[in-house]
Amino acid sequence: MARVALVHLGKVYGNDVRALDDVTLEAADGELLVLVGPSGCGKSTVLRLVAGLEEATSGEIRIGGVVVNDLPPQERNVAMVFQDYALYPHMTVRRNLEFPLRMRGAARTEIDRRVAAVARQLELDAVLDRLPKQLSGGQRQRVAMGRALVREPAVSLLDEPLSNLDAKLRVEVRAEIAALQERTRTTMLYVTHDQVEAMTLGERVAVLNAGRLQQVASPRELYEHPASAFVAGFIGNPPMNLLPGRLVADGGETRVAVAGGTLRLAPAALAGREPAGGDEVTAGIRPEALVRVEDGAANALRFVVEHVEWLGHETLAHLRAAAGADGAQVVARLPGMHPLAAGAPLALAVDPGRVYVFDRDGRALA
């Protein structure tokens, strides 16, 4: 196990395509750090650079305090798990698990010990003599994990390892990976585009966009205190409602004009700043922060129902702002089953302390 540090890391491909731009990030010894972001944001590039499959254009990569930029992959003591399993189809599970140790010339007794230990950890004892084609998708993924872990690497790199599994199996294997990491305390960098995976797996989550690191924090911190409008809109399902607005000074109190109405802001939303009235901002409201009220209630906005999703325990109402509000659209998460019809008016209130404000550059004011 080892600490992984990226220091001002950059990667530029031909034609000046910048995949990573000045990324500084650290995974502690024994930590499961998740990298999440949309396709093309640079998260898989980070893994390939750490593994030594590609060369960094700038910056340093440190594993266990040692700069490894010039070390070949086989000398970095890292293991990588890919989304397509990459198992040898003609080899049994046992032979697949043994392969990296045999390539390193390990003694037979050592190979048997490590394979037995990993098979026991991943509950593969009963399938050691089967071929990959005789396994379920979840078992194949566990074999791929086992082949990485049997080497006892300093760092494990997982590149969207669950993307080929169906929804139910993804949940099961995700839980297995979390339990495995908790038992072994292996340093893991885990890449995914699925923010639900990121929030449920990571001790900390690093959010990337267009090659830049947006925020690194615990899942709760990301959700409750997003550093930018991008993070706010990416983390959460359904994502935060982001509405264009402007600040309005009203008798010593600052409000935000948005979606055809105005909302009071808690002092913390502006972090003590005193922006001038009329400043253009983006207001953020989580779907669950919207509460159904009577028309005319305090700190409420008026909407028209477009369509409704009834999920049993909750209702997702897709709404557009009432006439004259530039057609702003929001999603409200309402507990229980609400008998809403398309075209019906709906008033929603929000606690001032649950309104986020982002400046014109997308940075959180709080």
C-alpha cells in the first residue's frame, strides 16, 4: 500500500488536445478515492498516467513518496482492472489468478498461498477450475479484481469496472468492492462516470471536467457544499436545479430574482459578501428542497406541471415556470404520491438556507 500524489499533472495529446490541465491530487495510504466526471473529462487518463501506460506532459506522479514518471509500468507496483475484464478465455480461473505471479517468477508455494487467499476473499473457491465463459458477469469481474489483488500491489487502479454489468449486479459487486477495500485497506483509485457509484463507494470523491479538477471532498461535502455550478449540477440524482437569476436588494435584505419570482437568501449563501443589486448569478435548488405550498406562500415560486413520475415512495414533478418567466424548468422531489396533472399550476416554497448562489463564472459564493 502507498500514498499516491499527482502534482500539477498535465497531459497534452497531438493537435494540442489538453486531456489534463494542472491536476494536483492526493490519495492517502489505504484510501479508496473515486474520480468521477462526464465522458472525456480526463479521469481514465489519470489512471493510465499513474500506471505508466502513457507519459505525462508535465508535473509529477509520486507513489509512496517516490517520483515514478520515468519508471516503466512493471516497476511501479500498481495493478489495473479494466471494464472489459480482460480475462484469458482459455485459462481456468485458477490459471488466470496465477498468471501475473508466474510471469514474475514467484515460487509455487507462494503462488498457491496468494491464490488461495484471494479466492477466499472474493468467494471464488468453488469456481477455480471453471473457464471464464462458465462464469456470470459478477464472477468474471471478481476474477479480474482477484488477478490484480493477487500481486499485492501498492496501488489498485479500477477503470469503470462495473459498466458492463446489469443494474442489479452493479449494486452487488459495488458492495463487494467496498467490503474488499475495507478488509484489505488497499490504496485504490476508482474511475466512474456514474455519480451514484462515486457517492456510495468513495471515502473522498474527485470531480473532473474538461481536464480540470473541480473539487475533492467527501460525498456529503460535495452534495451539501458544491464548489461550483458544475459540481452542483453533476452530483445528485435528480441533479440540482440551476436557474439564471439576478440579485435584488430589498430593504437591507438580499434576494434573488429567479423563475418569475424572488427568493430570500440566507446570509451564508453569500458568505458575508455584499454584491451589488442586479448582479447576474445562478441560483441552485435541490429537488428535495422544494416544498408544495398554497399559492401566495412566503418564498414560493409558481410553476406549471409538464409531466410526472410516480415512484411510489416519492413523486418527481417536472415543471416549467409560470408564464413570463423565460420558461425556466425544474424538477421537484415530493414525498409520497401526488395526484398532479399536466398543465396544472403548482406553487413551491424553499427554505432560504437551501438556496445556493453561483457567480457568473460558476463559482459558489458561499
